[in-house]
Amino acid sequence: MIRGEKTIGIIPVGTVPNLVLEIVASNIDIHLSLPTEILSMLAPPAAAFDEGRQQYDAGKVLQAMSSLGLERHKKVVAICNQDLFVPIVTHVYGEAQQNGKYAIVSLFRLHRQSERSKQSSLLYERTVKITLHEIGHLFNLFHCEDRRCLMHFSSTLEDLDATPMFFCNYCDHFFKVAAVR
Amino acid sequence: MNDKMNIMIVDDEVIIRESFSHWFQKSGHLVETAASGIDALEKLQRIAFDVLFIDIKMPGMSGLELLEKVKAEYPDTFVVIITAFGTIETAVEAMKFGAADYLLKPFKPQQLTLVMEKLVQQKKLACEYTYLKGHLDRITRFDNIIGQSPAMKKIFELIPEVAASDASVLITGETGTGKELVAKAIHAKSKRHSNPFVAINCGILPDALLESELFGHQKGAFTGAVQARKGFLEVVSGGTLFLDEIGEISAKMQVDLLRVLDEKKINRVGSSQSIDVDFRLISATCKNLDDMIKNNTFREDFFYRINVIIIHLPPLRKRKEDIPLLAAHFIEKYRQETNKHVDHIDRDAMKLLTHYDWLGNIRELQNAVERAVVLSKYRTLTADNFSFLNTTGNAPSRRRTLQENEREYIRYILEESDWNVTRAARVLDINRVTLHKKIKRFDLKRN
């Protein structure tokens, strides 16, 4: 385990199945060697809801999280069931502050159909990949050009399903360097 | 090539600018923002961007107006038009003005990804094109001789023909017109190209030293000749000897060289033993040798021996169409040498350069561009960067005699050099002794 007193906080925004939170937590531990703590639920912030788009502004949710005063945690990842957007694009699966503290992952679009749609494990796998990817951004990793790297940007679920659950050697190195700081 | 791009977002809505910035920063791109077309153009003057994302609907300058200006001034910069009010017509119009792509807000993440992948690919192709074009230019421009004017095109055609023969060549033209470059190009294209090219400026060396440099000397031939030394006529064996400022050599040296050209043999100073030599002679002068022959200061037989083929290089003011090409070439040269982001020149500055008379020809233009690049704080050179050029007093009056013009130009260069004779002589491409003589002859005094 990477040394450090502070943990990764996992915070459900709205109602999120506990199993999803547990799976995310254990995968952060397994893949990133970082300790986690599941926190109490946060109600979806009303100020982040966009009436016109009927979606939540991911940036505004992150702002709301930053006012919670989660000092004990090194980084905090929210998991939600709401559809998220950032102003320039129709939707996002997740959003993170580059080299910052807060990130959010939405399950909303991860349920969508695929050849393996009947396997509920696919939803968990996608959720974990997005979560680990966003944590990568929190540790200042950028999108990676290597398609066989977790930090490769996935704009569709097909891309996401084709992305592995691990970093390439370079991103892994930079992650470890950033994580021990 | 690195896939990271230098991007500018031009949108009047702060939320859109921030959203774009966060999006691209996650991929490691460098992102700058501008709230208006004016703001964007100001930033473009200072920073080189790969891509601009421009909102079509902005107060003041519209996105399409900005697109038009960007493509006119910075044709290598990609522009992607973004709008929430898109129609096929505006898309067609944007593409007609040179936009690389078109996006409707809000767009799907995969659309933005596809646009960026396409632009990265296009940037790679553009880099390859620039490299190959540069490579091709190096082949076709005869090592930095640049020109598209009819006069220069004729010279480009002439060089391979001249190179194929072994005849002596005389290159005439004002100081700074590139005579040595033409000589080098002839040598490079000739069958002698794998042998040495030796250039000697006859105007710099006193007669005795020139003799020793050319012919070599035996040990003890004169005071200080502590060991035997080969002269350039031996060293150049099989190659090309370039004698610049041939009009400066003494009558004795003309006779000596005439003999060498006839017999292809030399004697080292202080030696009676003949040594076979094999070289091609290319001479150059900025003087009118016909006049010198009339004045008995240049031998007619020597003149006919050295000018079997004559090439005249026109002064820069007679081929002004070459100035933009040359200016662009020197900007690129000094951009690389100084590692500064100066890669553009605006229309007013180019107009100024094109209308200036360049009495010092290409060398003066090169020095002017170097000075402008070194001192520029922005990526685009403007007329202000060339304010040191004396545009009012530059154009020589057509009523002035050649001598008056020479006097005026020397005075101008001396003032520019703060009366540092060594520096001024270098700019004028004459030796210090000659410059001192001219200062005395023209009665030039520091103000």
C-alpha cells in the first residue's frame, strides 16, 4: 500500500447501490493501492441542475462538493445516477479537476446496451474504469495516446469497453510518483 | 511530432471558454482563450497557435470575419467554427473561408475527439510537407540563392550550364548581391565538387601577402617564412578558386595570375621549381572593369582570360519581386537561430521592405531582418520593427552621380555603425584600409 495518512473518499450523490460503491472502493485498493472510505450520501445539488438540458452540470457538482469541507481525504470521488454534462458537450461519463481534489462519475449512461448488456458485471467494470480514469486526472495524469491504457480518452461505450483496466507503463510510473507525494 | 496542440478558444461566453479549456487541458494541450476577435488577433501576434476554435456569433467582429482574417494572415493555423445557431449555409460559408471543420454546440464527445484526431493528422501532414518542401528548396535553390524574378531564373538556368564547362567565370554585381553563393553553386554542380572550393577576398590582403597566400613560399623566402608552406593554388588542386574583389589586385599580381592560367604551373615564392596546378577560376567584382581597363588600372589580356563566361547579378532594387521570398527566408533562418517565436511579417512591413532601395543589397536586407527578429517582442514583424531603416533618405536621387551615391551610402553605413570602421567595412564588404581611403577621399567626417 502506498504510504499516506489520507484516503480516497467515495461519496454517493443521490441514491447509488451500495454494491457499486463497494466494488469501486475495492478496485481503487487493488489497482491503485490507495486506501478508501465510503462517505455519507450527498443530495444532488439543485444549483447544478440545468432545466433546459435536464442534466446536471458536472462542474457545478464538483463546486458543491468542494464546499463540504472534506479535509481528511486526499481525493474525493462522487458516484451518481444523474446524467452529467459540461457546457460544450452533450454528456460526460465522468469529470475531474485536473490535479485537483474532486471528481464525479455518472452511472446514467453506463447501463446502455452492448453485446454483453445482460451481464451486470459490465456496468461495474465500466464504472470502475471511469472512476480509475478520473482519479488519474486528480493525480495530474493526462489523456494517453496509447489505446491500451486506462488514461486513453473514451468518447463512446465501445471505446470504454475496449480500454483495459490498467495504466500503460508511462502513466503507471507518473501515477506512482504523484500518489506518494 | 508531438500530438499536443497549441489551442485558442475564441468565444464571448466565459462558461464556454472555461469548459473548452478544462476539456483540452486533460489531454495535455496548451490552451489560451480570447473573449473577442480583436483579443484573438492580438494574441495571434504574440503566440503561434495550431488550432483556433471560434464561435461564429460574437459581438463586434463575427466568427466568420475573424476566420477570414486568420486564414489571410496565418494560413497554417487550423480553424474550427463552433456555433449554437448552425445552418448548412453558414457551415458551407465557413468551409469556403478555409475552416478545417464545423461543430454545433453542444456536440457529442466523440465529434470533438474525431475533429481533434483529424487536426493532429493534418498537422503531421503539414509538418511533413514543410520538411519535404524545405528539402526540395535546398535542392532547387542552389544553396540559399533565392529568387523568382526573371533575372534570377535566368541565372538559375545558367548555373548548371556554366558548371558543366571548365571555363573561367567572372561574376559581377554590387556588394551584397550573392556573388560568392553563385560561385559556390557553380562549384557544387561541377565535376570538381568533391575537391576544395577556396575563396579569397583580394581586397583584404596586401599584395605581398596575397602572393604568398596564392603561391605559397619556400622556407626562408622572406622574413618570417620559418617553414615551407603550400599556397592556395596548390591547396585547391582539382577544385575551384574563387577570387573576390579581383578589381583590387595589383598589376603585378594580374601578370602572375595570367601566367598561371596560361601555363597551369606555379612557383612558390623563393623557389625556382615549377609545380603543376589544376583549378577552375571564378572571379568576382563590384567594380566596372571596362572603366578600369580604359584607365589602365586593369590589364585587358587578364580581363579576357578571366571572363570567358560572365554572370551579372542584378541589385536587389532591380528585382523587388524577390524581396518577400528573401525576407521570409531570413525570418525563418533567424527564427531558428534565435529560437524566438517570430514567424510572420505584416503587410505594411513587407511593403516597406519592398519599397526600400537596399543599397547594401541582400546582405543589408539580411542584417535588417536579423535585427528586427532579435528585437521583436511579438511573433509578427511590423513596420515599427524596421524603423531603423532610413526610408526617407534611402532612395538615391536619380540626379546624383554614382560617386555621390557611393559617398552618401558610405556615410550612411558609418553613421549606422557608430563610426566603427571595422564594422562598417564588414557591412560594405571592403577592407578597412579601403574604407579609410574612401573616408579621406570623400572627406567624410563624423557629425
